[in-house]
Amino acid sequence: MSKPLNIVKSRFVPIAIENIDTDQIIPARFLKATTREGFGKNLFRDWRYNNDNELEPKADFPLNNPNFSGEILVAGKNFGCGSSREHAAWAVDDYGFRVVVSSFFADIFKNNAQNNGVLPVTVSEEFLQKIFALGNEATLTVNLEAQTITIDATGEQAKFDINNYKKTCLLNGYDDIDYLLSIKNEIKEFEKA
């Protein structure tokens, strides 16, 4: 069970790079653990650090820039492409991002994110570029119930689509098993009929 998600109002971290694949999100050498904890420290590891052993931060990478923070990651088109690595969603979540915004998501990453309590929000390329053009103090509001994302400074808003089942799960913090348990009485009644 993950933390329920509905409205996230936050500053954001922009990574204006297209085709970010799952090996860039969490490099394969860090896939040894079987629990979800601890992956956030290696999120974008090869882009964040100059030296793998000394952990020397690259000053120009957004996650290392103290001017950027928040629960929302904004990324270029085709985020999460590459191998079907659930660890990528774990790393995004463990770092503290509740929402990822892009103009396109790889299907497997999108499903893995939703299954692990992270909301992928697909916007038009035009709307994405408006977000990238904002200053580092700007905030976004993502409303899952209304399926909207708003640029708070201007009030500009975009709608996004989400499967009703995944929406219910995210709103309640359910995984697939939690969802089944939440409707167990309905299942019992169906069995009786």
C-alpha cells in the first residue's frame, strides 16, 4: 500500500531531456535489492555524479541544484523508455517524487509508476514547454480527482487521461491486492449469487 495521492501542489524539478530510458533513471548495477527502499539515492546516478565511488555531484544537473525541489519531476518526451524495469518507478518514488510530467511516457514505465504510487501526467508538448520556461520558484498543482494540471502563476490548465481503475488505486493508495480487499464484500455477494 502506498500513500494516497489526490492533489499535489509543489515546485518541480525540470529535466528537459528527451528519451530518458530506465537505465538512466536507475542504472542496472543498482538492481540487486528486492525491496523498494534505497533506490532514490541512485536516481539518475550517472548524470548526478562525476565519480561513482566518490559521489562528486555534477553542479549542472537539476537534482544537484538547490534552486530546484519538490514532489514533481518534469521531463522531456518519451520518459521511461527502454527495458521494463520496475526499479525505475521505485527510484522515482523513493527520491520523493509523487508526480512525473512529460509529453509522452513509455507504456511499461507508465504502468509501473501507477502500480507504485507515482502519477504519470501526460501533457501536450506545448504545455510541457510552458512548464520548462517557468522560473525555479514556480509551482504546479496536479489534481488527480479532476485530472488537471495547473501552472499556478498563470492559471493555465491542461487535462490528462488516466484509467479509472488506476485512478481509484492512486486516490486510495491501493495496489492490486489492496483494491481486491477493499471490495471483498462485493466479491462475497457475487459468489453467493
